[in-house]
Amino acid sequence: MTKNLIKTFNSEKIKGNKLLAILIDPDVFKISETNTFLGKLPQETTHIFVGGSTVEIGKTEALVSELKKETQLPILLFPGDETQITDHADGLLFLSLLSGRNPEYLIGQQVKAVSKLRNSNIEVIPTGYILIDGGNQSSIERVSNTKPMLQSEIQKIVDTAKAGEYLGCKLIYLEAGSGARILVHPKIISAVKNEINIPLIVGGGIKTEKQKQEVYQAGADLVVMGTAFENI
Ligand code: 1GP
């Protein structure tokens, strides 16, 4: 039951339509409040992302199953590790942490995921994941044991994103980390946008409408917001 998610990302990018994903962390989300939560999401929400740096086994599948009952929005897994993979979701951001040099998050977790994916209908979307310094230590930095790229290293970030595209990634995700104090700078977003020909996702620390619009204007095709919706 594939929704051809990457096709939609590409066609919306071409049309210049901006996308909004709300990120839910199964470890903190109350499943009993799913319906109320969905009712409060902004009208312009186009996707739900589900994932967290560390999530108790079974919680992701339970949440995704509940979400599937309550919404037509596509549900994409945004997993911190392979234990969060469930084929109840529509798609999987098959992340490789290109900013880091820890083989476990570049290819190790991906190999471990294969046994869960080979007989599944979930749409697997290769995604180059680039962690950028958001001014405070992110849980991704802690869990992956990698350093974020500095905001001043614009050319290196651009080259990393382009290398991801050359490797076959269908999406690039610039991540400042959940709850980042400093957003990915618009200059970085624009520079990456100008270099790559695939859709660009940006997330981490985006809370207000103004910030969201600035990130779109800089060149993001899809904005991810998590923390801002945690207590709505
Ligand atoms: C984190 O990019 C996402 O992986 C979202 O971050 O929780 O700060 O919105 P926030």
C-alpha cells in the first residue's frame, strides 16, 4: 500500500509548494490523546514523522497503528535506530548520518534494518542526514557519538549534502537537533539548496510561524516541527 511519497516530494518541490511535517516522539506522546492532537495540528500539515533518538521497543508500532486509524496524512518513520522500524508506516526515512564518522550510523544500523524491510511494503527513502550545531548538545549527538558540523563550515556542509546526492540519496535533511537554540542559518539552507537537485528538509528548534517562513524562504522544501507541538 505504497503512497509514492518520494514522487510527491519531488512534484511539490517542482511546483514550489512547501511541505510541513509534524514530528511525534513515541516515547513522550500519549497514544490516548492521538485524536485530540491531530485535531490541533495546523491545516497546512502534509506529513507526520514518527521517531526519537531512543524509543522503548513496541511504542513506535503502537503509535503508528493508532495514527493510521485517525488520519489520512502519510506517516513516515524518522527512526533513531533500527528497532523503531515498523511496516505499519507508509514510509521510512532511511537515514545515513553523513555529518558524522561513526560507521554504525553511516551504514551499521541500515544493514541491521534490512531483515525488517525486505518483505515489507514500506517505501524506503534514502536520506542524507546532516547534523549541524544548534547551540546545545542534541540527543542525536549524544546517541550517535558524533560531532555536529559547525555553522561556519558552509562549504563543507554543502559538499556533504552534494556527496549525499551523488551517493543516491533522494532527500537531504539539515538537522539542528530537537530543541536547538540556534536554527540552521538561512545562508546554509540557501547554499545547500543551490547545490542539490533533490528536496531539502530542515528541522530543529523551529517554533514560530516567522521562523518557519524564514526557513522556507531560504530554500527548505519541507520543514519539520516537533517540540513546538509537544504540549498543544
Ligand atoms: C528534530 O528536526 C526535528 O529531529 C525537530 O526538532 O523538536 O526542535 O522541532 P524540534
